[in-house]
Amino acid sequence: MALYKAIDILKLADSKHTAALAFNCADYNMVHSVAVAAETVQKPVICMLHPDHHRIENWITPELFAKLVADEAAAVSVPMAMHLDHCSDFDYLVRALKAGFTSVMYDGSMLPFEENIKNTREITKVAHAMGATVEAELGHVGIAATVTDQSNLDLYTQPEFAAEFCERTSCDSVAVAIGSAHGFYKQTPHLDLERLAAIDAATRTPLVLHGGTGIPDEQLLLAFQRGINKLNVGTEFFWLYYQTIKSYDAPDITQLPRTVQAALTEYLKKKFQLSF
Ligand SMILES: [Zn+2]
């Protein structure tokens, strides 16, 4: 099947009152495992590149990532899409769009409201002209290691601003801050589901939940029913990759990729039970 656009997968999820799963990936082992697992369970999926995995950790370039996901998508029979995660660098966003990304996230969540709107609107114009879509962020999803981030109500998305934000930016989806955070949680998060329902009622734009590692499944399923159409998962996927390499002690190192892919695929197949 040809590559899908992330927004079409989000719309599919919306029509079924569920969320598409989006996994941060950084190399062939990860993207291929996502494709194999999605094909096995016959569910749509989104592969995301975080710019840090290129610019800081040097796993892969956006150009290579785009080719890799397109190749894998062509080999499966389920919808598969690519997305650039958290980016606030205009030049890098354009680079990703030129590389073939059909979906990018502009993260202006730490900027004042008006500035976030201005920048999001600008990148959305460019992306739309190139046939791509934009995920924005309103409110700020913090770092789980900093408990104050996750429970700081000042950073939560305010429903009354969500409608105005989506309308003025023309963004295609929006990440909301409702009590989740990035990384491993120090304590079990409690999503503000009432706030989520209010945001969903205030806007027709598909909503995205970041910080998918460690949120109890029951809360995730309720969040999907209340308007979340995309769930981002990164930390636990990477952690499993690292742990699998660390515990590999077979004499034949050539079997390491297969071992990693088998572990990732098993994890993904279970994770997919959450959606669709
Ligand atoms: Zn995120």
C-alpha cells in the first residue's frame, strides 16, 4: 500500500472514536518492527522522527527516514504514515517537508499564545502549500521526571483558548496538555478527562496526546473516547530497544538485529490492542 498521510489516519481514528498509535522511531530496526507489527495486527500506524534523534544522537537523517518509511509502507497492506515530532526550527521543518514528510509538528508550546499562533499559522501555510499537514501544541506537555510539569495546571490546555487557536492557525491537529508528560512517570498520571471533553467540544480539530508511556490503559481508552485521535509513544519503545541490546549475550552478534526486531514487534503487537 502506498504511504498514507497521518491526517487521514487521524480522521480514520476519529470516525471510529479511537486513536492512532504513533511511535518514535530512529532506525531500520524500529521502523521495520512497526511495519511488521502493524501488518500482523492489520492496523494503521504512524512512524515519527524526533529531530533530536538526528541532530543530537545522529541515528538517521530526515531524508533517509522519509525513504525508509515510504519503502516499508509500500510493503504492507495497512495505512502507514510518517510524521516529524516536536520541532520549533522553521528551517528544519522545511527540510523535513522537502524530504517528503507529509506531517510535521510545530511546537510553540512554550511561547506566549499570540506568538504560538503566529508561528503555527506561518508553518501551516507552508506545509499546506506542499501538501502536508501540521500538528500544533497548545498548553505545554512537560517532562515526567519533573513532577511539577505534569501537575502544573498553568501549563494545561485551556478549552476556551483551543477553539480560537485552531481557527486562527488552521492547524490540522493539536497536542493538548491534560496531565501527561514525556519520559517515565515518577507517579501514575491522572489525565484531566473533563478538560479533554471540554476541549473536544470546543474544537473540531483532532486532538493528540503525548507522553504515552506509563498512562494506565483504562485512562487511555477513556481519553480516546473523549477526542484523542493520536497517541504518541516513544520512551518505552526506545527503552525496550536499549534493554534488548544490553541483555544480548549470544555468541553470534549477527543475530542481534533479528533479536531486537522480534522483541520490538512483540511489544508493538500488544500495544496495538489499545486502538482500532
Ligand atoms: Zn511529545
